[in-house]
Amino acid sequence: MILSKSCIYGIQSAIYVAAHDSQGYVSINQISSELQISFHFLTKVLQQLTQEGIMNSYRGPRGGVALARQKSEVTLFELIAAIDGTSIFTECLLGLPGCGVAEPCPAHEHWTKLRIELTAIAKRVTLKDLGDKASELNVRLSKEFRYAGSPVEGAKG
Amino acid sequence: MILSKSCIYGIQSAIYVAAHDSQGYVSINQISSELQISFHFLTKVLQQLTQEGIMNSYRGPRGGVALARQKSEVTLFELIAAIDGTSIFTECLLGLPGCGVAEPCPAHEHWTKLRIELTAIAKRVTLKDLGDKASELNVRLSKEFRYAGSPVEGAKG
DNA sequence: GTAATTTCGGACAAGAGAGTCGGAAATCTT
DNA sequence: AAGATTTCCGACTCTCTTGTCCGAAATTAC
């Protein structure tokens, strides 16, 4: 798996929150039930995002989480880095320590090219892009939740 | 981590074996000690490769493993598929079931492009390519083992 | 044929990621 | 002030990967 489940949940939630940013704080309970993610588990994932300054949180009734910045200013790169770290953007394919220009590994040049591209895309794509794309295509965000519409009938895992 | 440790060990070993293909069967003990991989663990990884028909194995003194085909005909794709499976070549970035052209996820188009490129590279690059590159650059394959040379001084993890 | 070598195979332990549970802290509503 | 809501936080379980250990099976060497 490229991204950890935590990371995927975080990205999905961020897109969801960005889609509901007019609503003020969005409760984790709402996110978890719409996106079909374990509530308590999602709690911790979103805590990471708030600790990294990507989201703000607020306790008490009508509390929840909200984006700390404009959705056009939160990149996919930040989201991934906040949860999974930057290793997928920097690490050697063969996991060799010190692999780099000075001491390349046999797969170095092939992987480096892709990695640079991946990094560029991740830094370019924002939550706004993801949300707009989702909205435009009426695309699903989870098994049950479609971005712009109502729950999917008969969606299967 | 993109590839599992098992997969990385398998690829490293395959490169090593390809480099020593004139030697006949290469013992797992030799591979594990030169590549600094746990012997018993490597045993199982290489069993997978033999079960997948990528390597042949032979028991008894002077036994070991050897490539089942020419090194120019074993692709990186096969090695990865044999150990980690093909999910990284097919899976949705956000892990959404059924993500595809018909039902794209918000990150679909960005990831698909990279995935296709990754697949193409993995299918194009062979053990011979990896070995040649390693040999040409006198590149290291592990902390201790340099493909064409002697152990590295002061290599650090 | 006996001993040594080497892969094969199952059982087990350690660690990380994923998921569950319960309670504390903060905040709003009444 | 009391109660409800909601995030925060620590402890625990489950599962999968990684790694260890031991013995069985195959093959060679003597």
C-alpha cells in the first residue's frame, strides 16, 4: 500500500471538510459516519492534522474540525507529510541508506524520475483541486458518500 | 514504504544472484551474509521467488538458488508482483474500491498517470539492466556489499 | 552408509499499524 | 450550576509484517 490507512482517512476527511467549509466546524462523528471510518480511529488521525496546523479543532457542542487555511492553500503533499511523513518522496526504492546522486543504487535513476514527478504533483494539487474534481464528476469519496450527491445505492466493497 | 522489506530483499538478492550467475547455484547463506539480511527470513523470501518460477533451487552441498531464466528476461515487475503482488500497479491512491474510469476518485487522474509510468518502467527494467547499472557505477547493493568491488568502509545505516 | 551441507516448512516472538474502549477536558445550552 | 456535546488522550486488542528458531527432507562428500 502506498499510503497508510491513516493517511487515506486523513485525505478523505480533509476533502470532506473542505466541501463543508461553509458549515463552520464539522464534527468528527459526522465525518466518520458519512465516510464509514471508525470514529475513535479517525479522532486520532484528525488530531495529527490539527497538531500539524492543517486543521483547527474546537470542543463542545457545535465543535469539530475545520481547515486552518483556505482549501486552495492546502496541498496533498502537506497532508501526506503530516501523517505518513515525507519518506515516500525521498526514500530509495530499494531502501538503501544513503542512496543518492553520490552513491546511487541500481534502481536509482528510474525511481528518482518518478519520485520527482510524484512530489511535483503532490505539491501542486490542493484540497480545492481535489474537491472541485470530485464535485465536477460527482465522484464518490467513500463507499457511501458521494461528494455532490446522496448515498450510493448498492455500493460494494 | 512503497515496497515491503521482503520485496526489497528479494530484489536485492535477485540482483546479487544475477551478478553471480556464472557461479552456478548461490547459497542463501552467502547472499544473506553479504547483503546483511537475516538468513532464515531471506530463506522464505527466496522460496517465494522459486515458487513463482523466477528462481530454481537445489538442496545439498553446493546447492542454493539460481535464476530460472536469463537475467535479461526477468523484469522488476515480475519480482515485485511475485512478492508484494500487483496492487501498487493497480490500486487507487485513496484506496477506494471500484475506483476506475467509470467511477474515478478525486485523485484518480493524477495517480493513474504516475501508476502507468511506474508499471511501464517496472516492466521494461530487467535484472540485467539493474546489474549492468550497478556494475557500471560500482554501486552498492547493501550496507556492506558493493556490486563490483569490496566491502564499503564505514558505511552507516 | 554416515556425516555434512543446504533448502523446505512449520511454529513462535517482536513490532508496527489498525481498530476499540473508556474516561478526562473543554465548551455550549438550559 | 447541571447536563449534554465533542475533542483529547491513554490503554488495550487484533492483525500483519518482520524476524527467530528448530527440525525434516534432499543432496553431496567421504
